[in-house]
Amino acid sequence: MKLAIAGAGMTGAYLYRLLKNAGCEAHLYDRENGTGCGLKPCAWGTSAGFVELVAEAGLDAEAYILRRLGHVLIDDVRIAADLITFDKPRLVRDLIEDAEIRSAPLPVGSYDRVIDATGVARALLPPIADDIILGCCQYLVETEEPLENRIRLGSIGYAWCFPLSGNRYHIGCGSLVAEPGKILEELGWLAHSSPRHDPKTLCGCAGTIRVTGPHHSLPFVGDGCAEGIWGVGEAIGCVAPLAGDGIVPGMRSVQMLLDAWDSPIQYRESLLDEFRWMRNERGVIDRLRSGKRVGLREARVLRTNSRMMGMRVGLRDAVTLLRNLR
């Protein structure tokens, strides 16, 4: 079988490595994105399951982990958490190794199967009827003044500051209804009380994130898709609509694709079953977008699903945080 992968980001690189480890050759295609790290967005944070998933590719996750965070401040509420920041650009490079990355466009008709791992572009799959695309900006900064790992909610999105290694931090913002750069400017996170401590921006980029969820991203294989095209990762909505984490879900979607290699139906059903919790998060986002009230029902979704992100949010805090998302 002649295989091709469209997209050489985190999910495409992970798929390439697992196929290679299984003795299968696949051609990688991607477009030049012009960012300093070679990725867009760079997304340095992830959650539980990352270590085991990296090990499946034959790599040691500890070599890429920069910080393990035992808590996070969300709107000044201290939340116990098990979060990880990691060197995503380095991991992607090591997953690909010395593979040739061919320039798009990809000649689809030359392959028996093509996997769309193009993220928000969803380049080879049909358009989504009710797609939700979050605008974001993010910066890699360096500062001698220690910063707290924190999240600030608002404008149906959030801003974040995550510690990396040494005195480097990843600062960014995503929002459905406001300009992310202006939110960061108002927060003042890229400037401090003393000019000599102002963070030095090492690189930065603007981009988009799909927070649609898999159940609203159909079709991604089989009927409705071009023959031989299978979707994976963010291209099929494998990003938590509330938390925005797509690293672990994207890698898991790769594993499910390989497990159901000969059955499009099995792939679709197993993926929708595993990520059914994202459908509940999408429901919360829909209520926020329409201006409807959020209450205990939506708070329970946040409380339950936050556990998957390693965060232990109480019900009362969940109610407050959801209201702050507006």
C-alpha cells in the first residue's frame, strides 16, 4: 500500500513514526509556515497520557519534558493540577528524524491512502458545517523575573503563561470573540513593573485552533470523503473545546486509526466513543456563543472533564470559572 501523510506537525509526525516502526513507508507532505520553530501553533503544554504515548513511538518522554506543574492559577484560583510543558519542536523533529518532507500540494491520486493531518486547514477533507475556529497568538519569552503559571479566562477563551526551562516562558491567548493580542496587552503579561525585567520575545506567531469537537467534524473517513482519505488529529476536531489541549487527543487518534486500519466504520465509531466527553464541552461552548446562561449542568462538565487535563476543579470553582469565560 502506497501511503502519504498531509501535515508534518505533531500528529502527522507521530503517525509517521508509528508507521515507520511498524515497517510501513509513508511520504510526508507539508507547507512552509514561516515560523521560527517550524510549527504553527507551537503549543508547549500537554496533559496526562503524554509519557505513555511518546513511549509508543520508541522515544523517552523525559528527554522532552521541561516542567511538571503541580498547580495552576486560573483567575487567581489555585487549582491542583498535573500538567506538563515540553519541547514540542524538538519532539516533532525527532519523530520525523531524517524523513524527507515533500512540498505541497500532494498528488492524492498517486497514493492508495492519504491521511489528512493538516490541523485547522483540513486540506483534504470536506468543509465542516458548524466549525468553530479560535484565533490565537503566542510568544516564547525570556525574563529574569520569575513568572507564575497561570490562566486568565474571558471573551470565550483564555490567556496563559506556562513556565518552560530556565527563565523561559510560553505566553499566549486564544479567543472566539476578541483580538487575542489586545487581551494580552491589557493584561500586561509581556511587560513588568521594572523595564529591565521586561520579557525578551524570542519568537511569536498568530494562528488558529479548531475547537469544534469530533462529533461536529464529520465526515472524516468513509462516506462523504474522497476515496482513500482518512482524517486524524485537529483536522477532525480532536482538541478539547474548553481546555484547548490537542496533543494527547491527536496522538490517541493516531493509535485508533492504526488499530482500525482496515475498517473506516470501526475507526469512526471508536474515535467518537473515546471523545464523547468533547461533545459535552462543545455544548458548553455553544451556550456561551449564543449568550445563554451557564449553570450547574455546564459546571459539572467542566469539573468532570478537567480531570482528564490533570486539573482538580471543584463544582463551586467550576461555576465561577465558566461565568468568567464570557
